[in-house]
Amino acid sequence: MNRMKLIKNIALACAVGVGLLGVACASGSLKSGTMTTEITRDVAEGTWALTDSENALFNVNLLNDGVAISNWCKGPDGAKGEHGNWKVEDGVLLLNWTDGWLDVIQLGHIGFEKYSYAPRANRQGPPTSFGQAVKVLNYSTQWSGVWKTRSADAKWKNQEFYICLQSNGMAMKSIDAINTGCWQKQQGGIAIYFSDGWFMLIARDGDSVEARSWAPGADRAGVPTGITPMAQVLE
């Protein structure tokens, strides 16, 4: 039995076990779009919504050069996300991350299913965790991922920082003690509301993306505290 067949059989056994135990994946926040086709490179490429071992949503952007960028922000790099590579073998999508984790995505009985193996875990045995995987097909694919820009706050002296935008509307930045927030669609772009009071309007003009930032308490109809370029992390 080859490696891909073994992984498929292990995944099937886990899916059956979940059904017998009456455990269901929390899919309400994942319903960005539905696809029920075998995974090919064309199907794999793009944005996915996954859940971690604590059932928290995060996204993975799969680029056409085999690069994988994750906005999972619970690791040591926080809002900088995670990096890895991806490939498709025999209809199975394999995501290898630089921290040693392996994510396996395949078409199962409940749609796409994800099986994760911790670093040094036996890849021939049961996965460390498993859950649902959904291909994101809506507007959020334009923004979900990891972005970098420069701070408009004088105390950070134009320091570069990262922002994670997740397809469920959650946001996190890599600076400030209170670093969480939410984002939503805005005419011409998106608006980000951070819990510490900072507000950002992000607009795209062709290949250029610009961030206008207002400090806590500033008049959002007035001149922004700062204007900085933004770039999506793609490598």
C-alpha cells in the first residue's frame, strides 16, 4: 500500500469514528462556498478556510508556485502567520509547514476534510487533529491573508508591522498590546476596526494598496493620522 492510499485509509477511519461518536465539525463560520470535486492543482490553488485543534478558524493561501501562506496567528510569529509549501498527490493536498506540521486535505464524506500531524508525529498513524476544510469563494479572498505595512503611530517611528485578515472578519496586528479587531467590506476596499481604537481604511488602485489610518479619538471624517502602502505577503 503506497503512502497516499495509507493516508486516505487513515482519514476515512477517523471520519467514520467521528460519525460514530456523534461529533460534528463546527462548519457555520466556514461556509464561504461549496465544492465537491476531487482535488487537483487548479482546485487547490487559492484560499482555504480551516480550523485548528481548538476549532478556531484560519486561512491558507496557496499560490501557483507551490508556496503556502497561513494567517494562523497563535504561533510564535503572531500576526506574521506561517509559511510552507504545498503539492497535490493522487487527489490529496499536502501542506508542509516550516514549523514541522503537516496538513492533509482530501475529499471525504462531509466535503473536504483536513487531517493535521504535529512535528515528529507518526505520519502513518492517526492524525493529531482533524476538521473541515472549505474553499473560500467569496469577496474575502481578495483580502484574507497576511499583510505588511508601516505604523502611523509616532511612538513606533514608521515601524513595519503585519496584519492578519481572516475570512470570518477577524483581524490581528503584530504591534500594540491590544492587537485584535475586525474588518468588513467598504466601498472600494475594506475598513479595519481595532479594539485599541485605531481605524484603517484600505483601498486598492490597480496593483497598489494603500492604508489610511486614524488614531484613537481622531475625527474619521478628517485628515488621517497617516497614509502608508500595504503589501500582501506572498512568499
